[in-house]
Amino acid sequence: MAKNSRIGKYVKVSVTSEPYQAYVPAPLPFSPMLNMETLQPLLDKANHSLGKLDNIISLLPDITLLLYFYLRKEALFSSQIEGTQSSFNDLLMYESKQTPNVPIDDIEEVVHYIDAMNHGLNRMANDFPLSLRLIKEIHAILLCGGRGSNKQPGEFRSSQNWIGGTRPGNAAFVPPPPDRLTECMGNLEFYLNDKCGKFPTLVKAAISHVQFETIHPFLDGNGRTGRLLITFLLCAEGLLQKPALYLSLYFKKHRKTYYELLNRTRDDATGWEAWVEFFLEGVTETAEETIISTKRIVALFDEDRTKIKTLKRAMPGALKAFEYLQRKVLVTIPNLAHAMKVSQPTATAALKNLEELGIVKEVSGKKRDKLFSYEAYLNIIAQDTEPL
């Protein structure tokens, strides 16, 4: 089979007064297959890094502590790629019932991403397959409010969309016309579930992501849904036990290359190797960075716990407040008192002790409605989270 069978075809669409060319990707698996001679070492390295990450996460005394923030980082990075201006601090302030520094729509976009991720992971944990139905469900949650809520949430588009330009006739890229979506997405679903043959999970994730982005089956939210698909596939196939890999950070850092390589696969048969190489390097880099961050966090918790043990009589209250701060990072006195089931003066005393130990810092500058931050922890988990 000719090498260009990896490349899709342009079809002429004449349903409007201005005919245009829409791109229909080649069905998966394409032929010839990838040149694994050059990719295999990268694949082995990426799998090894993921194994190390999965191992260190599984050894943590409370996995939920870090997963809570890792999930938020992935949501934030993926939304920032699309132009959302919220920072990690804005998200935490919103969740702490404080006023963030960006429009609420920006924050809610990130919150919907978190909800969509949790929904998909919960469904798959209950043996629901990675299917078109699940993809529609997570899309419906992703666009359930704010921007995009009028763009057919949870439904494949029934009209033509395009990227760049003001109409299909002058667009930079036009995805398949609506009447080809069932065929294209059906093939992708078969590929995801090994109905077309078995492929290495990371290679399948890389290829599926591009195929989804090329099909662009929704009117809005395709980029975020396509990045969610990567996490779902890695968890569904057991390559990750928990969603601890925030690969969108790598895509955000290399945003220009990310989009260039996505586009290249549509016109250049060798673009697929270049894309998969980029993807595998991203998995390795992100996994290794996450391992380093996790070790730093564990060391910080141990160090601060040792400090708290010097408090003697005040230790139990301070330790309880410290455990809450590991989950919330930003707290107010009323929130902490409610969580600890103690009076506000008791919560205030606990925070004062932690402040004197250099563990927490008052960050609002107010005399009332004070906001306290577990600063050293926040500095680790908020790394690289400023918007583009």
C-alpha cells in the first residue's frame, strides 16, 4: 500500500453558495505502520517513566492528596491552551469561596473540565467502555455552562465547523463534513477498543488524539475533549492506575510545535513519526517532572510535621489544621473551624502556631476575613501554572 495512505483526502462540499474543500482523515490503523525502529527506544523510555510515576504514587500514604491537585493542574493547563486566563491561585481562591482575579467564566471552564474528568474516570471504574457515548457525556459536562453552552453540548455537530478564517471557504482547516462524522468517529471508537488490532497504548493514545482533533466532531471544546481522551485511555488500559500525568503542561510549553505537528500529519506521511516522537518525549518529560514534584512534596510534609511535633500541648490542633491545609492550601478561619469541628478561636490558635513555625502565611492583608496559605506547598504545585 502506498505510503500516502496515511494521509486523508479532501472532499468537495457544495451545500452552500461557496463550495469548499473539507478534509476526511484516513481510517485507522493506517498503513504502512509507524517506523518503530526509531520510536521503540522512546516508547520504552516513556513506559519506564510512567511505571516509576505509578509506583511512587501508589506508595503515598494518601494518594488523594496529590491527585486532587494533579487533576486540577491538568484541567488548568488544558484550558489555558485554549486561551483561558485563570491561574492555579485563581482556581483555589474560587474553590475557597474567595473572589478570583479573572472572569468567573474562565474559572468555571476549568471546573467543568475537572467534573468531566471525574465523570469519565468513575464511569470507566464501573466497567463502562471508552466509547462514543462516554465521549459525548464528558463533552456535555465540559460545556454545561458559560462559553460554549449554546454549542450543542454532548452532541456531534450537525453543521460544518472550521479553524481559522471567517467561513469554510477561507479557513485554514476544514474538518470532515457532518455526513462523514458517523463513519470517522465509528472507526476511531473501533481503534480505541482494539477492534482494528492491538497497538502499544502510548502509540494508540498519540494517534487517537490527532485523529480526534482532525475529525473535530463538536462545535466547541474539541481540544479539551481530545486531551481528556489521552488520560482516559492511559487509565483504561492500566498504564496509569490514577490520573497523575498532566500532559497538557508539555503541550502548553510547546504550544507552537504541538499545533504544527498536529497539522503536519494531515499532509505529510512522515508527520506521524514526528508527532509520536514529540508525544512520547512529552510523556517522559512530564512523568519525570511529576516524580520530582511528588518527592519534594513528601519531603516537605515530613519536614513540617517534624516542626509541629515540637509544639507539645498545642500539637494536636496544629496537626489537624496542617492535615486540612494539605488538601486545601488556602483556608479561612471559618472554613478551617468548620472542617476541624472546633470553635473559631481554636482554629485561629492552630493557624497562629503554624504561622509562627513558618508553615502558613496570611496572604490577604486584611484585618478581617483573613486568608492563610500553605506557601511552600503552593509554590511546588503551582509551578508553571501561570496563563499564557
